[in-house]
Amino acid sequence: MPEDAESNARTTVRALLAAAGIAPPEAEIEAMSHGYPALRAAADALACDAIAAHAPVFLPTDDERITR
């Protein structure tokens, strides 16, 4: 993995762990950082055209929502 991608993965993993309030040992952070790019790619692959075809055509915003 290129150094920039590795640094970005490490930064992202640290931010996600901090947001979740989790403080694992440094060795675990490194292991998660190493696997994060593959996990992110797998998650991104879920957002494909086949799934988009089943998404709602109209998603109302707060301004467009009908209140009763």
C-alpha cells in the first residue's frame, strides 16, 4: 500500500475508533489500519447500480415533508 494510502487508512481508523470511544492497543490499530482499505472497498462496492435501482425515486427534504 502506498505511504499516503497507509497514512490515510491509519488516520481514518483512529478517527472511527475515537468517535466510538474505543482505545485499543497500538498493535490492534495497526492491524485495523492494514485491513481498512479492503473493508472500505467492499462497503463501497455495495453502493452499485443494482442497489440504486431499488432506491426510492423521491426522498422528501424537511421543506417538502407534509406535516399533519
